[in-house]
Amino acid sequence: LDTVFEADDAFQGFRREGDTAYGPGVDDMKSGNVIIVYALKALAHAGALDGFQVTVAYTGDEEKTGKPVSVSRKELIEAGRWADYALGFESAVTYDDTDWATIARRSSGSWRLEVGGKQAHSSGIFGEKTGAGAVFEAARILSAFYEDLRGEEYLTFNVGTILGGTDVTYDSAQSRGTVFGKRNVVPRKVIVNGGMRTMSLEQLERTKAAMREIVARNLPRTSASITFTDSYPPMPPTEGNREMYRVLSDVNEALGRGPMQILDPSRRGAADISFVSPYSDSIAGLGALGSGGHTPNETLDLTSMPLAIKRAALLIYRLSRTD
């Protein structure tokens, strides 16, 4: 239900120009929230909700998950254990005149690197008594991440903020910090905050181990440590998810849109459906068409809403009658 825009951000209003809507979260994912309601309204109107149960989950902290997730996602995980199927209603994907189904999503987590160095006059840097300083050590670590770990399929890691100098403060809740330093003083502290995405828990743990090993190779007179926070688990492309895709593709053809293709997981971010995918066959991307999510240029194609509602209603109907 929320968006990535803070209360003091200038992008707050909604406006409509013809068949295009503009506003924070119109694409991700207020349109999806509406589609859920109207797909169920359509099924109820047709008397097609009789004989099976549906749980609808709306969360208010999807863009910044409450910690610990064992508490903030407790009810959602319980619903996943109960359900046969899980549907996610973030934006649909269409390109090259083809609709694409989402049967897999990558994990999302964060990491924090803290580096220490010996504060001293810069004339002594690289010497035996002073060493390399915190900034050069941080640069070594980040460069090694880039050279040694990038390129593996579905693995990405990003640096969001970096602050280094003599005195450093960082407010993780606000993603803001301050730094003080002088060019003739060897810096004593660096704080780096980043994110990471993987396709499997095995890939996640293996990458964490490799990052820890790189961090431990300290330059002279420096120290470093890295900590990890897991937010969203991965949603692997299981056979059950593929079977749901086949049903959805048939629905899409019945609506005159043609067969769907399976979307590369690298083209999407993480989502709450990953918390239930270990227990329920899952498919995502059942929302409308939009663009510019997480930017002040976020838009929604209003003409795609009726299609998304019909597609969701028919998918729910067919799945409810599947052994």
C-alpha cells in the first residue's frame, strides 16, 4: 500500500491526462490493489466464488520491510502455508508485443561494510606506522567485489551510500549521514551500505562467504567487517509455478492476447510473494501496465486495467477448479 516516496518528497499528487495516470505508486502498486478487488467483485457477481476460499493480503511496509520478518510477515507466511496458490499483483510486463509471466523472483537483502584505519598526518600514509587508511581499504574491498564476484547469473550487488573521513555518522532509518575530514589527514572510518539479490538461498550464502573472505584481507593498519540483513527470500522457478504459468498463458490467449512468455527474473525486483512461495505454487506480475516505478515519472496505462482484471478473474476461476 505504500510507496518509496517520503512525506517531504515533491512527488505527492495524482493527475490524469487521457488514458494515463500520474502519481506516486500508481503503477507500483496501487493499480494492483484495485485489480485484486475488482477481479473478486467480478467472480462474486458471477457466483463463481462459491466452494473455495481466498485470502487477500495487503501490507503497508513492502518497500521497507519491518524487522524482524518473522513478525512483520507472520500472517502472510501462515496464509502461504494454508493456500494452494499464491498470486502477486505488481505490474505486468509487455514488450515486443508479447505478454510475460513472472514465475521467479530474486531475493533482496542489504549489507553494511565498516572500515577502520589509523588517523594520522597524510604525509605518513602508506608508511609502516600509518598504513593505508580507511578509504583505501574500503576502495580495495569494493574493487574486489566488482572484479571477483560480478558476472554470476542472477547475482547482483549494489553500493547505495558510502561515507568516509575522520568523523562519520550514518542514520540507517533515514539513509542519511554526515562526514568530516581533511585532505591532509588519513581517514579513520568508512561506512558503506549496499544491497544484494540472488536467485537461490545457496547462491546467497555462497556470495556472503566470498564477501567475508575479501573483507578479511586487510591492508596495513586497517580493519574491516561486513554484516548482512536478509529482507526478501528468493522465489525459485518451480514446476508448480510453471504449471500456473501454463494456465495463465491459456487465459491470455482466451482474451485474444496470444501466448505468454516467461520473464527473466533479472528484470524484476523482490516482492512479498517470495515469503509464501516455499509453501504455495506462485505466480506474479498480474497487475496493469505502467512505467517509471520508484521515480517522479511514474505512470499507469489506464486502458490496461480492464484486461488485468479479466485476466486475474479467469486465472482464479480456473485454478479454483484444478485438482
